[in-house]
Amino acid sequence: MLARAYAYAKNSVSVASLNVSAFNDIGTAPQWAQEAISEVYRLGLMQGRAVEQFAPKQNGTRAESAQMILNLMSVME
């Protein structure tokens, strides 16, 4: 949702490059999710949970959701 919101706001198309080598657990996510994760990581909207861990199968917290929204608003300014 973050990648689509950014693309919509900027009137652009997502250009995810699948450069998510910073995370060693990204392979457990579906292909479409890997592309979105790559895009939001590239944009600085999400950073992952721990060093080299994105935790794609885990639920997000309210605090993480709030941080993602704040990050989205700051890059759109």
C-alpha cells in the first residue's frame, strides 16, 4: 500500500529493482510482495525489524504503521 500511495501521489510508476539484499528473510515473501518491499525500502519508507530481518510473515504493530505513514508524509513534502 505504501508503494502504491507514493506512486499515486507522485503520479509515477513503481520502479522496484528487487535490491533487497539487506534482508536475509525476504525470500519467504511472495514475489509481488518482494517488489513492493524493495520499493518502500529504496524510498526509505520501511527499514525492517532488525539487522538483516524484514519479517515478511509477521504482523505489523500500530507503532510501525504510524512510522510508515510519517515516513511517507515526509518523503512526499
